[in-house]
Amino acid sequence: MRPGVQDGSEPSAGDAIARARDPITARATPALQALPRGATIGPMEHPFAPGPRNAITDVAGLSVGQARDETLKSGVSVVLGDAPMVAGVHVMGGAPGTRDCDLLAPENTVQAVDALVLSGGSAFGLSAADGVMAALRERGRGFAVGDVRVPIVPAAILFDLAAGGDHGWTESPYPDLGRRAVESAGPDVELGSVGAGTGAVAGKIKGGIGSASAVLPDGTTVGALVAANPVGSVVHPDTGQFWAAAFEQGDEFGARGLPPAPGGMDLPSLVKGANTTIAVVATDARLDKAQATRLAMVAHDGMARAILPSHTPFDGDLVFAAATGLRDAPDAAGLLTLGHAAALCLSRAIARAVYHARSAPGDTVPSWFDRYG
């Protein structure tokens, strides 16, 4: 029985909200008329509390390393597995930049990766994986080919060449940034204008690095790490409230409440390939490559909820998914829940990336804090 519909009782505000969200009863009655004057519909509750760090490193078996060059206004973020991780990827943007992503396809031979790289620098940033590979090879990591170890390090990049940095170098700085990121890896994840998010821009304000986590009722942990650099907006342009506000946990991105309904698009000047949001979602559940690929696909829902518009021809939007396999494999219902939680984590991580970004000399756009804080 739907509340307040068949039992003859006077509908409460909660009943009206439930009916307003129900496409069947909403057609029958103007449910919102039952709301008390001035009442609002607040964020919907969800049962996935963050882990202790509220970061992707709440997933057992993972660490994160980051390095940045403040003169270059660019950097690298690396997700490392304590052991090789099963991984998948899904690309939905129209202008991606990637390395070694084909090997993640479920039908291909390699079954696990050693690290996943998010880098600034546009196509130049793909060489960050060289530094990551070199550092991991020195540690004896990698796919065995005879007596040689080949670290498996897929990478994705974002465009930050217009962020105001000095690009007068003759030798790419990105391999060194990749190595430094590996060397700095640990459980703590700095947010904002760091790593691959150092020069990121989100619409008309600074983007950055964000992370979030969620613990499912069965104890499985999900987390996300994102470098948010979209052409679309992460906030309402007039109020600074985040499109992802319905999914906020506590005050993790300011507790500013739900934004007004979106109107027309408030976009910067458009240049193909000049933006991109790249992310890693991860879990401690045991997944195969096909399931990891599905997790990456579903996690894109979180991007679409947090960025308006997303997945444009001007973005290279991409999500990696990784599984450390330290907990049992989910059944079909568990995989559904895992994907839902991953999407929510990614929405929250995108908002946190922008919320924690801070201005630096030479920036071309203000930070969220400068404009709305």
C-alpha cells in the first residue's frame, strides 16, 4: 500500500513527498499541494556511510600517490595496488586520451594491473606512466615475460595546458612526476589542487582532485578518486550549490543544500579536447574483468549527476574500475548495489574536488572558495 493513498488517512508531508516521487500516483493527484507551506524536499537518505578516511584508500589493498609541479601547473595521481588488481575501463567522453586501455577488455590476456595513472598534461601526460613503470619495475612488480617483469600501468590524461603554467620545457617532466607519485604513495589522499588536478578547471572555476568512499551493509568498501576538469558545471552558477548535494555525507563539501533547478547551460568557450573528467572507482570485492568493466560503466552515472552537462564531445570522460579481491565476490544483486554505491561515491568525489581547490598565482579562473566560500 502506498502511504496515504488507500488507507483513508490524511496524507502527511512525508506521504506527499513519497507520492511526488512515484510516477503513478503523481499522475493522479497534485501531491505537492499536501506539503506544509514553506516545506522543501531535502536530500534523500542513503545507507552507505563513508569509511574512516572518506577516500579511495579505505578500500583495503590500495594506496594513492600524487606529485605536482606548481610552475607547470600540472601533476600526476597514481592508484597503486599492494598486489595486482583486476581492472576495467569505460570511456564516454568524445575526446579521450589513454594508454594501455585496450588490454583491460575482458577478452584480452592480461588479467590484472599494477597501477592506474591519472595525469595532467594532455597527450604529454601519458608519459607519466613511463615513470610509474620504472619505479614499479625496481620493486619487482609486473607481468612476467620470461625473466622480465613488465608493470601493467594503464593511464588517462586531462587537458590543463591553458591553466597558466610554464610549458617551455624541452624534456617531458611527466615521467619524473609519475615516479615521484609512486614514491609518495600512502593511505592519505590530499584533495583539491594537487596531483592530476593541479591545473584542472571545472566549467568557470577551478577543478581538482576529489575522493570519497562508502561502506556497504555487508562490509564491502567502495571508493572513488577523480580528477575533475569538465567543460560542464559542478555547481549552480548563481548560488555555488553543488549538483551532487543530494548525495552529500555530512558537510564533506560545505553542506550548502540543494541547488535550484538548473536553467540554461553556463559554459566557458568550447575547444574540443580541452576538458575531461577522469576517475578510478575501486572495491575490495572480488570481481572478474567483465564485472570490473560493468562497474566502470555504471559509475559514469555519478559523473552525470554531478556535472551538467557531462560526456560532451569536448570532454574525454573516462572511469577505471579496480578490484583488490580481498572480500568475497558479489552475487548479481550485490553487483547492482556495488555499482550504485560507486556512482554515488564518484558524484561526491567530484564535488569534493571543486570544494577543496584553492587559487594559486597565475591561475586563469577563480576557485569555488574565492567565488562562493
